[in-house]
Amino acid sequence: MGFGSYDESEQRHQNRDEEDGEDKAVNVHEHTHEGEMTVETGASTDDLLGQLQDIKDSKAADE
């Protein structure tokens, strides 16, 4: 296949989809959920900040 070529079977599938005549609207509220989410890590803020600093230090050492 040269530059600009395409798979003819794929072209046929695209034409068939257009010929359905069915408008396919997107429902943006299909997966909308109400409620709260909480995460319990079991680690204190100081522990998490320490882990973050360790990550930053290891990245700086790699460079």
C-alpha cells in the first residue's frame, strides 16, 4: 500500500454507518452520580509528605 491508501473494507463500514439514518446523540448525563467519596490511606500527612520528598529526591538523583 502506498501513501494515501486505505483499507477498502473499512471504507465500506463507514458508509454503512452513515446510511443507518439514525442520529446518535451523546447523553452526557448517562454516568452522572451523586454522593461522596472518601479515601482512607492509614498514613498521616507527614508520612505522605515524606514519601513525596523521597520520590522527588530519587528523581533528582537520576538526573
